Amino acid sequence: MTDEARPAARARLPADAPHAARARLPVDADRAALARLPLDAQLVALREILARNEILGEVVRRAAGLGLPGWYVTAGCVFQTVWNVVTGRPPTRGIRDYDLFYHDASDLSWDAEDAVIRRGREVFAGLPAEVEIRNEARVHLWYEAKFGVPCAPYPSSEAAIDSFAATTCCVGVRAGEGEGPWRVYAPHGLADVFGLVLRPNPVLAPREVYEAKAARWREVWPELRVLEWGGGGALDG
């Protein structure tokens, strides 16, 4: 696999696309084959793979009912589901929680965000996993105190996803009401996600955050190829 930049993936998938394309897509093939698929085929394969994580599907379904502005289910619950499926592991293995981002700049108070979190507890009650809800419009108010670097206000949930510590992590999904079409936001494409390549994204998170995450994830997914901070080659396992 080359280390070239990947094209953006911003597409809406028909709800029945995974079923229609199942016979054509090598979802159970090796991950290198999935990484080489055309982007449109990767998007369909992604939806089929994510459907194997029933908790993720239920989180997306219930999240749609909250009606939050600019929402996505994102981060580890998405790309780690892919890692699990393409390496033959149970779909939920190693997933700590399910991140639900939204963006509401109309009220940046903690009380407003906490009210959404409390609504979410009711909506996601009974799921065998934690759903962490965060208003990305107010992240800049606490980010520096937690991570030691300043964070400019995010203009959207997409901008927040763009700032993850690794480009491979920059994937979000959301659905409309009921069985509405899924939208996938993947500004760096999906080849690295399918190929288990972890590529640094030095736009916000410091190096130590990237390296700590990489070390932790390698304990669960030893197949992960971790690229060095600063554009070097792969780190030794």
C-alpha cells in the first residue's frame, strides 16, 4: 500500500445498497483487496461492514431520533468496527464507547450540553455500551486545559472530525429518520481504514496523544501499521 493522500468520501448511501451489492463486494476478502476498491464500492462495503455491529446500528438509529444539528456517530466505534471485521474478530471487540458529535453554537453553556446528554441517557438506555455525547461547538472552551494546546472554535462537526489525531480516524456516519439513507463523512478516504494503516494528522492533537493511542490500539489490533509522526515510515511493532 502506498502512502499517498486519499480522496475525500462524502456520499449518501441508499438504505438497500449493502444488500444489492453484497454478491459483488469482497467484504470477506483480505483487507488489501478492500483497500484497493474504488471509492464508491468502498462506501457500500463500509455500510455492510458497519451493519455487522448491531450496537452501532442501534446507536445510529436512535441518534437520528434526537434531531441534533450536524450530528455524526464517529471515532473508534466506526473505524474499529472495520478493523474487527476485516481481521476476523467480533465486530465490537476493543470498542470502549460510541461517540456522538453534534454542533450547536446557539448556546455554549455546559447546562445546554448537559441537557442533551441527559436526553441521550434516556434514548440510549438499555444498550450494552456507553454513548458519549459532545457538542463540538464548545470544545474550544476546555480543550487546552485537558490536552495542553489551544483549539480554535469548530465551525461544524465535520471540522471536529477533521482534527482527530490520525487521518484514519476521520470517519463519521449518520442516518435520516427510520430507514433513511446513511451519510458518510471521510475526508481522507477509506483505504487506510480497510488496510489498517494509522497515519498521523498533526493539525491539533500533540504527538504524544497520537503515539499513546497507537500503542493502545496495537495491543488489540497487532496487524495495525503505525506510521511515524512527521511523515516517516512505519514504526516497529
